[in-house]
Amino acid sequence: MADNDKKVEKGRQGGLAVKERPKVARPKMYKVLLHNDDFTTMEFVVWILMTVFHKDEAESAHVMLHVHRTGLGVAGVYTREIAETKCKKVTALARKHEFPLQCTSEEA
């Protein structure tokens, strides 16, 4: 057998050539954080969580109370681009409604 035939034989299983698939790394995930303040209403935070983060009313109220009591809460965990987009959307909506709500993201 020629050298080329030996190389082909090593890559075969049951008569079929097998090609290795490269491993694809999972993207890093980022937490989107809401920060408590003394001016943004609880109702607005619940509305933000329902509108931007697609949470139901009960879960939105739970997250809002956590933010209110502890000063900081996780609204969701996303890839970097999505987390940044959601932060910008929250900030834009807060400014439009004249609230100082802060939204940041950090690596999970």
C-alpha cells in the first residue's frame, strides 16, 4: 500500500471517511443588573421587566422587590451583545419617562 493509502485508511471507519468537527466554544454570558434609586417607581421597574425582559407580572414583581430591598438585582443573563442592547433600551426608556434608573451588565 502506498503512503497516501495509509493516511486515508487511518481516517476511515467502516469504509467511510470521518472528518473531525472543530469544537465551538460557548459565548461568555453577562448579567443585566438593575440598580435601586429613590425616584424610579416600582410600577415602572415592573413594566421594564415585563416589556424589555419578557417576564410575567409575578416574576417582575419579585425581581423588583429584590432590587428595592438589596439595591441591586439581576434582570436576566444574556450574551454580551444582547445584554448591552437591553441595558441601552432600559436606559433610553427610563430617560424618556424621566426616571434615573440605572442598568449595567457584567460577566456572569
